[in-house]
Amino acid sequence: LPYSIFAVVGSGFLALFIASLIAGSDASNMSTGFAWQFRLAAALRTPVLVFFVVPMSFVLWAFRSARLWFGDLVDSDLASHQSRVQEVVDQVTAWDAAGRKHRMRTARPNWAAMSVKLGSNKCDSHQICTGHLNRILNIDEEAMTLRAEPGVTMGDITRVLLPRKLSLL
């Protein structure tokens, strides 16, 4: 029998891991025509979701909610927006001055995109950082418009609009 709280919690996680491994192990009926890596990923999808994806989603949600709570999400200061945009302009200017040897792409990782592609096609590209462009610039409730930088998510917009009794259509 476990004697400490750490052993009890560890035993619980181990039991949960084994249960999720068994529950998600229906990949055995998958055709052997699939690569072994794909079959392994299919067999381990439940533990990966339970132990990695869901906790990381919660951490990301908490971070974005804290940004709203601390007032870092809405920034109507035009000068700070211009300075953030200038960083992108400087990167594009440097790419242009270097002779445009590679295709230009954003540096956003594939997991943060809406695409369902598995691989990345950004390896041979000149990547432009735009992650700092993540603020809502203006909410005009009378005109029912919102102006935002490209890194603002639909969740960010929803978190800002709901307290105002507004939503996206």
C-alpha cells in the first residue's frame, strides 16, 4: 500500500494512464498498410490527449484569460500598434534587402494554425515573426465593429465581447 500522498497520487495517475491506454488501443484493427508510426500514434492517442493536449489547452486558456484580466488584450494606443507593425516592416525590409532568396511565410508554428496538414512547409522559407501582433485595437459598440491585429484569436474576441453582451455573427 502507498504510504505518502505522492505515492497515492502517482498510483492514481498510473491507473488513469493504463485505463486510457487500454481505452485508446483500438488501433489493432487498423490495416498494416499504414506506417508503424501512424499505427503507434493511433494506439497512443487517448493517453496523449488526456495527459498532454488537455492540460496544455487549459494552460493556454488560463494564460489568455489572465491577459484579459490584466488588461493586456485591448490596447487602443496607436503608437504602440505602430511600433509593433514596424517590427514586421523591418523584417520584410531585411528579407527584401537580402535578395528575396526564399519564399516569405509567417513564423507561426503549424500547431497554431487552422490547417489539418501534418507536415511543415516553412523549413526553406524566410519566416516573419508576427506573434506580437495579438491585441484588440478598437471596439466600437455603436457601429458594431471590432479592429484587431492578426494574432488575436476568436476566443480572445469572445472573452472581450461577452461582458459587453455582444457576440460575433
